[in-house]
Amino acid sequence: MRMSPHGPGYEWRDELPIPGVRCVTPGEKKLVAGVKARLLPAIPDERGVLTEILRADDPEYPEFGQVYMTTTYPGVVKGWHRHEHQTDMVCCVSGELKLVLYDSRTESPSRGLVNEVFLGDSNRLVVKIPKGIHHGWKCAGEETALVLNIPDRVYDYNSPDEHRADPHDNDIPYDWQRRDG
């Protein structure tokens, strides 16, 4: 594992266990190939808390495309979509989010795997989602979730690199319902 510019304990991880991340595919306990997650350092003092999300010297930092933020209301699902060329870096900066990843890539060693990643106020993570991975999220808290994405490409309004699927009516083996118990 390569040392993080953020210091020890904040290295990118590509294997489970990672706090708040689980494989929901029966019989499997691994992360979708190419997906990585990193805990975010929190630097508190009497003025507040500073949290670095990405730095240009981070070994996983992709080529810069753009930064955007989006909100998701409680209980709402945004997904599914995947990109042919784009890598996303997703971070929930306020609220609670359930990010779900599904690998349908034909040649992938993790084809068919589904991962859930819980991130936000209770679990500060940034997640690297490589091209070709279906992903979507659901606001899992009582308040609106504020999500920051730092993709490695600029959004092309004339030819979007985005392939969408209905969040509930599709071939992806995942049910967005909360699992009580």
C-alpha cells in the first residue's frame, strides 16, 4: 500500500474490510475490481473541522475534468448509470448516502458483484468508481444528502458519456429497499 499524502491511515483501499463498505452478492466478500475507497482526514480545532477530499499529489487523483455537487432528498434513488470513459470520485459532504456499485463488465474478475458503500456525516469516505461500473445512490438519512463528484472528464452536453437504467426495473440484481432487522 502506497503512503497517502494525507498521512498514515488514509491510504486508498481496494480490498474489504473498509468501514461502511460491504459486498451484498451471496457467497462473495470482495470489492468490485477497480473500485477504491479512502477515509477522509478530519482536522478539528476550536474554529471547526477541515477535511481534505482530493489533492493533486494523490496517487489515485484522476485527470481533472470538473467538479459538481448534487443533492438527493431523503429516500430518493438516483441511478442507475455507467460511463464508457469517465472515472468518478464521489464524496457525500452532508447527510447520509448509500452508494451501490454493480459490475457488469464482461472481462472483469468481479463480474456480477454488487457492493454497498455507506458514506456521509457518519463515515467520511471518497470513492473512486472506474469506467464501466453501474452506480447509483439513495439518500439514507432524514436530511437531504449533498454529494460532490470530481469526474476526470468534462460533461459533454452534445454527447453525454452516460448510459442509464431505471432504478427499479432493470437486470441489476439489487433492491433499493432498506433492510430492517
